[in-house]
Amino acid sequence: MSVLGSFAGSSSTLVGGLPSSLAVDPLFSRGVHWQEVVIVIIRVLVAFGVLLGSVVMMIWFERKLISDMQSRIGPNRAGPWGLLQTLADGIKLFFKEDLVPNRSDRFVFKLAPYLTLVPALLIFSVVPVGGVVTVAGHTFELQVADPPMGILVVLAMSSISVYGVMLAGWASGSKYPLIGSVRASAQMISYEAALGLTVIAVVIVSGSLSTRAIVAHQAPAFWDWNVLRLGVVPFLIFVVAITAEMNRPPFDLVEAESELVGGFNTEYSSIRFALFYLAEFMGVITMSGVMVTLFFGGPDGPIPRFIPTSDLWFPSVWFLAKVFVFLFFYVWVRAALPRLRYDQLMDVGWKALIPLSLAWLLDVGAVIVWGWWALVVIAVEIALGGVLWRAFVVGSRRSEVAAIYPPIASRMLTVVPEPTAEEEQE
Amino acid sequence: MVNRETMAQYLAIFVLLALGIVFGAASLVASALLAPRKQPSAAKLAPYECGIIPSREPPQRFPVRFYLIAMIFIIFDIEIVFLYPFAVILHQLRTFGLVEVLVFAAVVLVAFLYLVSNGALSWGPPKRLVEGMGSRTSETTIERVGAGASSSDRAA
């Protein structure tokens, strides 16, 4: 209890010395009574409403911004500047026929939208959206929940969302969704590895898994933000990995329209399709929030104290501003970059991001423990990187010589081409 | 230290989980009430293949590389699982923990080197090399066509 009580007053004590891994929301410092439960429920309801509202706005923002970038007008009929277009689309989808294809696995087909929507929603629960406020004698954090292993909730939920996409494609009983979902599962687990390794670098410097403690650790000024403290590279890996994890362009091979009709959700219609759509955009918002939390200090920023009560709400303004930058970034990337080819996608994930993120996190650990002696570790890693490069070259050459055919002119004479030595080994 | 206050942190997550499920279920119920309730035609219920009537089942077998990816992922996933506890208490473990993890990473690297040098991560269809393939001219084409005719003659 005393640990909790002292932590509630001074989150900045984390910066020096050993950071506590037991960061806990001060709301429960006096025990769990009905007032606390009411506050929890209010927080959840507010967060849910705000999140749904921002998803609606995000869909409008994406459509409008992309149409600006493509010299179109975009939605402009429903409401001022087309603001209510998403709402109109949503209401329309309620009135559409709810089809379950006859070859589908009915139970799994109906389950899959939940498995994508609910994880996307739960990730938001551990994102700190503001500072610590005191209202009517109750001190609490502006975030839905602050469990001691907050960042693991993010990773667990992003793993579960693989099941949603995978099962949606499999249960449809149709060709294109199945191909899309098999691609998706390979892509998402590949980039999940890079994602997990990058977050470890953040955890090493923060010494805690709690999102609130990670944010508090980046507190005083912007040069303490993890993006600079970790040397930018983990952040870049994280952005790429999280974009691939959400199947956003340029990594949207899951729903490659040119090849797979609509990808994993081809057979979905009506409100089930809307749930997938909602989950995708909810993922964009929550993952931008996670990115801000891990690398950009969350709600941290200078507070203009001359404005009364700005202590309470100004951190949230900072948080929203930072998240907005990433939302813009996602739309911009979608408008600007073409889709990757599948082998390129796998090469980026396995041959670049995973080795680099692993090496970088070991560097971070070595610098913290050994100081300048970490240069030895870095030198060894560069040498091993050369060995790895050689292994990639050997590997790609081995798969290339799988089939050497004789020249075309002589192939016509021998009806069945004789297998070469390498082929027989296969 | 697992006490009531720590566990209470998860309360909000469970409330949000329940809310998410209720939201999804409520929207499905609303859709069921509002949507047209006529029996869809057989063509509408068939798998969507751009208007072509599907003639065969969706493929049951997939290239083995997808399974390989899943197996290699498990190696890295286990490494990640072990690295998280290490990352939290690196400040206490100091040199001991770091050396331990460096050795661990080296062992994983050896396994990874073996896999990639066997071409486990090379994607795409194998490139079919054709030995000494010359440029195509009208002469080679006549030769090919003639060769085809002569081979059928020979077979007869």
C-alpha cells in the first residue's frame, strides 16, 4: 500500500535510479469501493464513445485527404464538407441484406468480425491519453486501465487480431478470401516478431512494462523521448512493422484488390463488413496512440500554466496533436506508395527488420550496462551481419538452381526434359 | 505483488471487452431487424468469383513456405518471450544478464543462419535457368518447328 501511495504523488521519481515496475493507477490507492468501480465504468464509456467518434472522423479524414491528394473532391454531400458521410454509410449498411455464403463455416464466419474488432478496441485501454487528474477527491489517470504489464496487452491483442483475419478468409469457403488470409497470417506473424523485438528496446530503457511508467520515463523534455534516446532506428522499424501488422498500405497484400477481389473480407456484407472496416480504422488510431506512447512521450509536452486548469487537459491536447500527425502520415503513405510484391514484403520483414531490431536492442542493453565497451558488441554484430548477408546469398542461390533446363531447341526433341543432378537431389 | 488493487487494474479492460462484445452483438441484432428478410437466390449465396461459376473447391494445400514461415516465427517468438523479463530487470542484472542474452541471441542466430542458407526464406517460384539460350531468330524458330515435325516422324 505504501508503495502505491508514494507512487501516486510523484511519477517523476521513476526517472532517477531504479524505476518501479509496479506502476499502478492511483485510483485504487484507497482500495476498491463502489465509487472506484463507477469511475472505471465512466472512463470506459467515455473512452469507447470518443474512440468510436474518432473512427468515424478518421474514415472521413482519410477519404477527404486522399481525394485532395488525387485532385478529387471526395465526400461533400452528407453534412458540412461531407462530415456525416461515414455515418450515412454506416446507417445504409444496417439496411443491407446479411449474407452468409452457403459454402461457409457458419459459426466461424460469424465469429471472425468480433475477433478483429474486440482486440482493436482493447489495445486502446492501455494507451495513456492524458496526465493524472484529481476530480472530487479522486485522483486517477486519464487512461482506461494501467495494468503492470500494459505493453504486453498491446502485443497480445495484436496477435489475436491475426485470428480474425485468418478465420474470416478460411470460413468464407471461397478462393480469394482464403488466399488473402493465408498471405495475411504469414505477413502478420512475420512483422509481429519485428514488432516484439523493437518494443523490448523501449522496455530496456524504461525498465517497466506499464505504459504509464514508459510515458513518465520520457517526461522532462523532448530530447528524453524514446525516439531520440534509442537512436531513431527502433522507431522506424516499429512504424514499418505496425503498418504491416495492421495490413495498411503499402502492406495491404491481404486485400490486394487487383488480384484478390477484396481479400479476406470479400464474402462479407452488411454490418459484418462494417465491423471489419471499423476494426481497421480503430487499429490505425490505437496503434498511432501506442506509437506516441512508446516513442514520443505520450501526453508529455510544455504546459502553458497561465491558462487556468490547463494542467488537467493540456496533456491530452499534446497527445491528440501527436496522434494526429501519425494519422496524417498513414493517409499520406496510402496515397503515395504502391503496394509491395509478396516476396519483397517477406524479404523486408525477415532479412532486414528482424535482424536489425534484434541487433539494436542488444546494442541498447550493452550501452546501458557497459558504456563505451558496447562498441565491441556493435563491431561483432556488424561482422555477424556480414555472415548473415552471405547466408542470404547462399540461400537464394540454392533455391534458384532448383531447375536448370536444357536449351529450348533441344527440349522439343526430348519430350520429357531429363532432370538434372540438382533436381534429383530435391 | 498481486493484491486487490493490482488486479483491479484489469477491471476496466474486462468492462471494455464486455462493451465491445455488446456493441458488436447489438449492431448485428439491429442489422437483423432492419435488413430485408427474403431468401437470397442461389447465385447470391455462391462464392464470389467475379461472375464465373466456381468449378472446383478452394485449394486445400498451400506452398510449404507458409508453414516454414510459421515455424521460423516460433523460434523468434520464444526468443521474444524470454527477452521481456530480461528487459525489465536489466538494470539489476547488469553484466550477468547481458552476457546471458548475448549467448542466447548467438544460439538463435546460428539456427537462423542454417535456415536461411538452406533457402527457407527465398520466396517466389524457382527461377528456371535455361542453359545457353540463344537469341530467337526466324532460323531457330524454323529449326524448332522442323524439329517437332521430325520427332513425330521418328515416333511413327
